Amino acid sequence: EDEHKFDFDLLDPTKLIPEELIPVKLIGKLTLNRNPDNFFAETEQAAFHPGHVVSGIDFTNDPLLQGRLFSYTDTQISRLGGANFHEIPINRPLCPFHNNQRDGMHRHIINKGQAAYEPNSLAKGYPKEDKSKGFVSYNERVDAHKVRARSPSFSDHFSQAKLFWNSQTPIEQEHIVSAFQFELSKLETPAIRERILGHLAKIDKNLTAKVANHLGLDKNLPSENEEAKNMSTSTALSMIKNFKSSLKTRKVAVIAINGILPDTKITALKEELIIAGAMVKVISDKLGFLDSQSKIKIDGTFTNMPSINFDAVIVLNGKELLNNGEAVHFILESYKHLKTILLDDTLITELQARGIQIKNNASGVILSNDASLNKSFMTAVLKHRHWDRSNVEIIPA
């Protein structure tokens, strides 16, 4: 009869739960270590359902959740063509199971036996649930009057937005401001812009002021609403605060054109990056090989693998690429997007002569004559982005 209330970490459900309260044993961990082999089969056909849980997890009384417990089944039946969506390979449990369903469209499993129900006299009562291992709801004690009314929390529309805003770093807040400025500037009806500013005022007055200034509406700013309460912050809501410094899965572009091969320093750097878990791609103006004598294969072109696909850029033959507009744009865009760039100081001078103000002492700009080239470049890539050069005076990427 005792009630047990406890929290747990989704990444390690055993972390805060006493062992005697765990109804099932964990037999493995979910490891995200690759992209899908077939995006349609493994992603588009995946049937997420909040009602598919194991013992030890139950549902709150949240009305949105309660509605979705029903609606997701209808959605999967419609989207995946029938009630047997759980038999599609990507949705099929690894352990044997029986849910007493038979026939219908798109059956993938051949069930044996005469009965798919219980009680029955044809198969000695099987299949039937295992009361010791099957799903059991949490025995929550309820002692209250049932009312038809919404919780006061339904009237709180802005505290979560306020919490999210307060939890962002200044860099992330500027990105949010820029996004509002960009999207709202496309609205042709001023009254709608003003209405949105009224909503923003319920979140943060500084956010409202910056967006209003960009829209030319700063003279009639709405006053900050009482709903914009002083919320606490949550580190979990910030991407930058939770950033993990690792080279694993980072993508590095090596720009090489006109048959010029990487020197030994670059070759050693590439090998070190790959050993550290990074992905290195050679980018040029056309596919194939660098030249007829080269064994270095081109992985992509400036158009089918643009700079936005990469975390860092290595420029091998600077002077040769100055006559290639796509290559110059690739470097410029990477610089504007605050990524790590490896090049030589002579190339910087040539780019500056063309009006592209890449500074050789800027954060994340590594020169090829650096004595500790590999260490300097890899350390810079670990930072992911170099936010201190976010206000560089160059043309937009």
C-alpha cells in the first residue's frame, strides 16, 4: 500500500530508482552511432507512439497526452497502411511478443495456433498475458472531487517561453532576435507585426525592443506585460552550454583544384583528423581525381557539398582558387559562419585585395606556416564556432 515517488534519468533509468522498485531488467542501451542505411525504411516508416511503454512508466493526467494516446494509433494506421504497422522491421520488437492481433492488411508475421484470444479451450488458454511480467499501471492514490474545469496553468502561455529565453546565452539570444527580425520583416500588414510584438513583450522587453527597432516600430513599443515573470534558468535549454568538445563526426572540407596535391603537413593533418573521428572530404570544382596522375579522389563539388555541410575548411592551393568564384564564395561563407579555416597569409592578402576582409589574426583562422599546425587547427575545430568574430565587417554570406 505504500506509495513510491521517484525521479529517474532517461539516459540511465536505474540511476535514481531503488533496485527493488524496477519491474524489468535493462538488457541493453540505445546507441546512436550511424545514419540510416535507408531513410524511408528506417525513418519515414518509424511509428513513434507515446502509448508504447514498459512496466515502470505510466501516463500523467495531462489532457494533451491522454488525447495523443488515442490519436497516434489512428495516425499510424493511416500513415503506414493498416493496424500491423508494428510488424514493419524498423518497428518490430527484438524480443518475441504476442498482442492477440490476427490478419488485417500487411501481415509480416505468420502466427501459429488456432486461437488469438483468451479465454479459449482450443489452445489451453494461450496466448495469455503474464501477470508477473506484463505491463502494470502505477497504483496512484486519488482522493479528490472530479470537476470539469481547466487547471490555472492553462492560462499561462508565456512562462515557458520566458524560461527558454532566460536560459540562452547572449549569442543564442541574438540568433533568436535575428530570426524574429527576418520572419516578421516579410509580413506586409503592420498590424500583424504589432500584434506579434505584443506577444514578445510578455516574454522580454529587450527582445521586443531589438525586434521592434528592426521593423521600424520602436516608437510605439508595447509595455512589458505582467506575464513576463522573472523565471529561473535551465542549463539544459541552451545548446552552447551543453556543447561537447569532440572531433568525432566533425566534417572538414579540403579545397583542392587544378591538380595541386596536398603537402606532407596537410596529409599528416588529414590522417590525424580521421584517427580522431572526424570526416574529411576533398572538395573541388568537378568530380573525379585531382589530375590524371593523382590517386586522390574528389568527394564533392562546391555546389553539391557547400560550406554549410562542413565544420571547418582547409585550403590547399590558395592562389589557384582565386580565379574560381565558387571556391572564393565557399571560403567567404565559411568565414562568415564563424568556422575554423586553414589557409596561408598570402591568400589572405589576395582576398583582402578583392574586398574580402578575412583577418589573419581572427579567431579560428589558422595559417599554414604555423609551427604547431596540427595542434592549432584541431584545437580550433573543437570550439565548433568562433563567436567572437560574429560581427565581422564583410559582405553577407
